[in-house]
Amino acid sequence: MRRGIRPWLVGLLVALLAGCGEPTPPPPTDGFAGLGAEADGFAQAAPGTTLRFPADHGPHPDYRLEWWYLTANLEDAAGEPLGVQWTLFRRAQRAPDERPASPPGPWAADQLWMAHMAVSRGTTHRVAERFARGHAGEASPERDQAGVTARPFRAWLDDWTMESRVGDPQQDALDRLTVSAGAGAGDDAFGYRLTLQAQGPLVLHGEGGFSQKSADGQGSIYVSQPFYRVAGEVTLEGETRTVTGNAWLDREWSSQLLGPEQTGWDWFSLHLSDGHRLMAFRLRGGGQGGDESGDDYLSGTWITPGGKATPLDDDSLALEPLTTSTVAGREMPTRWRLILPDQGLDLIVTAPHADRWMTTKVSYWEGEVRVTDHASGEARGRGYLEMTGY
């Protein structure tokens, strides 16, 4: 039973992962997927948290939720664009003081795991997901269906893996990774095996790694590695192609990511052609004014080619949705204007293919975007956009 979960249990796990009693979206007052719900008894993300690596590449079971989230903009030998996603989510089901001293058995899980993968090319977008259960103690790939270890770094659910290839203890464990996942069979097979090499340092967002998400102070510990060069193979519709490109890894953990009135987010990770990187997000509802007027909360990080990070707020960042597309029965913004006045940038961010809906139990939009100059139309970069709560 270690390598599989009964279909009825999948539904139960999804309901618990979503923070509600059944596998349907929670009401708006809970925020997207219940991420605005109260989290009494769990550790809380806060300014002044001291980060220690490689330990903090591993799990934080005293926090309610956490993820290891990779997106990559790739192209094959002919220059055709492809996109991939690999994500492992962890959610604690019990606060630390509610857990038994020793796990009473394999079915008494206090940690739930969910993994997503996707491969995109042109109008084709393939998605798969898996689920597992576990405990707050140290995981082992030989024993546990899913988990993360910090030394050596390895994140996995079944044979979907993200693994460090760093041998030198003086190097960061995330400097070199292999990432793999696959689903389907025969002509229906899709997946990838990629090697990632970091060309720059880790980036701490916000205030020393604390990324505030609402005027009330909710937030997360948020660390990225946005400097990966990628090489490997991608399989789609039974055909395997050699690829190269760029990737961005996000590490985030929290116990109450959103304010209760926030309904979702629009999140951008952009590789600009001059070597700069940009992370930006808009949390819908509960803005900087701290009232319930529905104002949005904006934040981001401007990252130099050398890795220096400058926090952005609503005075130094503007996001404006320009064009919507009908996706999965929803009207979603797939063309944006993004302005950074301090950097002298006025950009258009466009999803060339609107149908990038993640048909997972907790569903959302995730896809590749192109960046152009607003005035001239000149290409300025590429990246990924995630939109939730629509």
C-alpha cells in the first residue's frame, strides 16, 4: 500500500488539503483553498526569522503548509517553446502539541502530501497529480511514499523527485539538482528529466525572507533560486525532445498565508533578457489600507544579475490586467501591464496560450508568459504566471 492510495482516500485527502470538509472550493471568507483560515497552535511566519541552510531546504512540520515549487521555460533544438512545472506541497493536519509522542500507525497521518506536474507545448497542456500521507518525523525515501530530507536534499512523492547533486558541503544544496516526473504510457506519455545548475545565489524575499501578504500581517517565509540554467529531456505525446532553458524554484512555508478576506493571487516570476529577475504578486482583497474595501495587496522583488534583492511595494510596482480569456468557464486575465517606475520599466506580460488550467483537485491557472516593452513591443523576457481563486 506504500505506493498507492485508494480512490476514496484521494477524495478525503483533497478535502483535507483544501482545508474544508469536502473536495469543493471553500467560501471566499476562507481565502483560496482555506489559506486564510486561523492557524492556532501552529508556528507563525514572522519578521526576524533566522534562516539556516541547508536545514531550511527541508520540511517545517510545525508550520501548517509548505511547498517546493519549480517552473521552467524551455525550448527544444528547433527553438520551439515548452513549459514544465514540478511541485510538492505539504500540509500539517495537527498542530505540534496535538500530535502523539510516537506515530500510532501508518493510517494516523499528521502530514499530507500532494504533488503536481505539468508539461506544455503550444496548445497542448498535460497535467498529473499524486497524493500521500506521512508523519512529522524525519522521512526516508526507502520507507516513506513522500517526504523531504535536507541532508542530502531530496524531495519526492513516489518516483517524482527533486534531488541535489552537490557534493561539496561549502556549496548550497540547491545549486545543482535533478528533477524528474512522468505520467501516462505509450503515445499518452508525458514527463521530463532535467538537470538544473544555479548561476546565482539564493534570494530572500521581503524582510530577510519574511514576505508579508496582507495589511494585517499575514505572510510566509519565502526563498527562491531564480538563476537556474536547465538541460534535459521532455516527453510529450510519446515523443522525447532535448531541451534547454531557465527555471525558477520557490520555497515557501507559512501557517496562515492569506488574510481571511483575500480570495486568491496573481503571481509572476520573470527572467528578463538583460539578466534581471522579477517576482511580483497581487493578492486580491484586503489591501495596504488595512480595511475591507477590497483593495489589492501588491508586493515583489527586483533581483539584479548578481543576486541583489530589492523589495517592491505598491509605490514601486503596478499591475494592471488588460485582457481576459475564458478558461475553464472563468474569465481570467491573460494579458497584463507591469510598471516598475524606479527601474524605468513599462512592460506587457502575455500568456501566448490561455488554456493552461491545472485540472487538479485544487485547481488553478499556471502557464508560460512572454514579456515585451509596452512602447516598442520589443521582447524583454519570459517567465511564468500563476493565478488562483478565480
